[in-house]
Amino acid sequence: AQSVTQLGSHVSVSEGALVLLRCNYSSSVPPYLFWYVQYPNQGLQLLLKYTSAATLVKGINGFEAEFKKSETSFHLTKPSAHMSDAAEYFCAVSPMDSSYKLIFGSGTRLLVRP
Amino acid sequence: EAGVTQFPSHSVIEKGQTVTLRCDPISGHDNLYWYRRVMGKEIKFLLHFVKESKQDESGMPNNRFLAERTGGTYSTLKVQPAELEDSGVYFCASSQVSGRGGYTFGSGTRLTVV
């Protein structure tokens, strides 16, 4: 069964610092990959998705993620953190054999220090 | 365009009681999904509707959970009788086409069973 691992349940950065949230997936075939964000008291919002068109994917709010097949990774980055980026971030995979499903990682809560 | 709406936003019930959660998808979205996040763990798939038909309910925990989507519009998820381990956040999502993520999620219903 496919799985998604997010390293670090909490990540703390200073405002203006690089944001790096890690995600690794287990799959013999590159699946579709996603990053979702949940701001306080809101639903899950799609940040970006990888659909095999390009390995570097740009999303909303200045975030981007790079698909690395050799490392089975899809880490999320942002060059400069803003206070408004404080939220919980979820990496997810859509299995090839049941593409309507999303399999989520356990989430990483991003804290941004002034 | 209105988003995915879930009612109630919070519910606190006693063990053994019945609770019904409701999800109103985006108008015109044939695909509706229920997910659940328990105790800060992964968000897990519960089931998938296409219009009024259940396409996959493999994620439903047990027969205390019943999902319906009469008429292919809004959906309800009933838990009867509720147990302590049912506490968590229940998310609903909808999409026009099935597969490959990118769904629109609601804000979730936080269910607490005491």
C-alpha cells in the first residue's frame, strides 16, 4: 500500500527565512502528488500538484515543490517565510489504481517567528 | 461560487448518542468524498460518491457509520451509536471530475464524543 511520510510534525522558522517541509512517498510508479494547507478554522486548500508535466511545480503564495523520483521525495519550499504562512501543511498522493483517493501524510505545522 | 459547506462546525455528544454530519458540495460537482482525521493523525479516506451512488466505501470504519447522498446533492454521514474513538475532524470534499486530487474541501466538522 502506498504511504506518505512527512518528516517533522512541527517546523519553526523565522520570518524571512527559508521554509522547507519534507515529504517522501512510497510507490513503484510515480503517482500524482499534492500539497494542501490548512489555515486555522479553514478547510484544506490545494497549494500545488505534480502531474508528471514538470518536476518543479509552482503553487500559490510563493510555494514550490520539486519531484525527485530517485529520492521518492516531493519537498515543499518557500524562499522567504511570512507570518501568514503559519498553518498546517499536508502532503498527499493519489494512487494509480484508485486515483479518486488521496493518501495523506500526518501533516507538518509551520510556526513563523517574528 | 459557493464552496463546500459542512454542518455543524462543531459537535459534542455523549457516547452512545447519534450524530449526523452534513456536507453541501459545490453545485454541479458529481463527486463527493468524506475524509476523517482522528487525534492529529493522518487524514484518511472514508468514501466516495458519484452522484447518489457509493463508488468506494472501503474506508468506512465499521457499520456504525452510514453515509447517504439522496438525489445526488448534499450528503450526510451518520454515526450511530457514537464511540469515544470516533472523535476527530470529518472533512468533505467535492469535484467535477474524479481522480487526480485537486478537490475542494470544506472546513470540516469537529466531532467530540465524551
